[in-house]
Amino acid sequence: MLSSFSGVKISSIVCVVPENYIDIDDEIRFYKNSEKLARNKKILGLGTRHIVPEGVSMLDLCEEAVKILIEKNHIDIGTIDTLIVASINHDYNGNSDACIIQGNLGLSEECACFDTCGLGCTDSVYGLWLAHSLIQSGASKKCLFVEGSLSSQITDIRNRNSNMLFGDAASAVLLEKTEKETFAFFHLKSIGKEWKKIVTPAGGFKFPIRKDIIDIEIKDTDGNILHLWDSVMRGGDIFKFAMEQAPESVDKLLNYSHLTRDDIDFFAIHQANGQIVRTVAMHANLPKNKTSAQTFTKFGNCGGTSVLVNYCDSMFDKKCSYIAFISFGVGLSVGSAILNFENTKNFGIFYLKTPDKVTTRQDLINEWTNYMKGESK
């Protein structure tokens, strides 16, 4: 699906990562020998990944991003009429994180708040497409789009096929109606027949987590440990999928927009890992100076927030006009966009300081037990 919009301004953007991080060199115990670790570092671009400590959630990262954006941009929160939160790591099943943010930060009660989920690494592009749609239709004049990813939580740390790739992040983006012809172009594609290539089997209503699966640990042929509620990815198939679909999406988007590679200031490719970023860039014939995998080395694969973190990191304090986002993942889905960032304030990447006192699991057990007993509000 190809679509275009005009009259929508991306006013500002900010990203937040936890201050807490893991350096791949501190995980040598997971590797049989140092040569294997060195090889993975070189090929994949492994470095540091910022992950939330216990007691810090996706909602904490998102709220921090929104707070910073409001403060830095001097936003009158009463003028925000739409709040969209995109994630596959929502704090609660059946509750809207957008509504919780609205209540906690005091946004207008006349603000439409809702969540989207299920697309993982393409969340940001689909969410921005939705925000553009609402503004151009006249349904919204000032939309706050928020994406949050707790990718570090979707696998066991002993799973060396994937856990060492993932980091956590959130981003807040303010979009507004403008009378100027500010063009935006999107390409969205779904290949649902391949949905099992990236899947989390247990945890939904079809296969809820119960006592009968709590103690099941699955060891694959390489000795990696998995649980039925972990995210499982067929790596080879996904690599092939990315190599085929991402370059094709770039070509379709450029042809549709009547723009060339020279017109684009930066191509923010989903930071799945360094090898995938470099190979997608090569297959899509993108200029080397207009792509970067360094964001992955610094922050890890931040899921749906990845392309936004890549932009904020690589283009901070740099003037630009058109930015291309290229994402692929859960669905299987593809989401690419060419957006105008000429007058966008890029506030860069901030670190969420770990609170002195965090909510422990026992705190949550006590809180919700008392609530269900009717002993607390």
C-alpha cells in the first residue's frame, strides 16, 4: 500500500533509553571461547545495550519521553487532542497505556487516547502513518505519537541467538496540522502467511500463562534456553525476508514520491543488527554516508523505537529535509516512509535515571491483592 499526505508537520522528537546497560564484553561467560565472542562482535556489531532494571517498565520510559518533549518544546498540554501509544510491551493487558499517560501527566480529558500493538519493529512507521491520516482528515490538529519497546524482556538472557541483540527505548513525536505543503510518503506491506517466523507463543488469551508451563525450559540444539512465553524468531528466514522486502520497499517509495536517493538526507534502517543494516543498505544501493549501524552498537535493537533512535542519534544537531525510515519485522510486515524533517526539533537521546526506589514484584502482588479485596482504591 502506497499513500501520501500533505499539511502535516513533524514538530519535534525525542528518544529515551535506560541509563542501565550491559556491555557484550561482560557476558563472556555465555560463550564457549573468546573467538566466538569476537566474531559476533565484528559481524553483528555487538556493543552495549541499554536495558531497564527490574521495576522499570515501558510506561516509565514513555512517560519520561513525553515529559521531556513537553518541557523542551514548551507545549501547552491542553492543545494535544490525540495521544497514540504503539508497543508490543504494554504494561497491562486490556488497559490503555495512552490513558494512563494522559492521567499521570494531566493532559486534557478531551484528548483521544488509544494504543496500537502487534507490529513490533514496524510500529513507528505504522503509527506515524496513522497520525498523518488523523491530522490530514481533520480529526486531529495536534497529535502526540509515542512508541515504547522493552525488547530486552522478550527472551531469556541465556538465549544467545537473540538476547544479546536487544535494548529498550521509547520515543515521543509531536505532529501538527500546518498550512504549508509538507509532503509525507508511506509504503506499508503485510505478509501474514509468514506470521510464525516471529512469534511469542504464550501470554495471550489463546495460550495464557498458567502453572502447567511455568517450569518448562526448552533447550535448542545450540544450548540456548527458551520458554513458551519468549519471542521466537527464525533468524535465517527473517534475514532473507529483510533482504528481499526492504530494498523493494525503498524503490517503490522513491518511485512513488518522485524523489531520488540524492534527495534523502538519511536512511534510518531498523537496527536489527549491524550485519542486517549494512546488507539492506547495500542491496538497496544506498549511499554509505547516509546510513549507519552505530546506533545498534550503542543501544542495541530497540524494536519498534529503533528507527526513531537511529534518526535522533545519527542526525542530532544536523540540518536535514527528507528522512527515510525503513522497517521490517513482526507480521510479517514492512513499513517505510519518507518524511519532511526540515523544521523538526530533534532533541536527541536522553537517559532515564533508575529511581532510588522501584516497584518490586512483591509490591505489585501486595498492591493488586489489596485492590481486589477492596481494601484500596
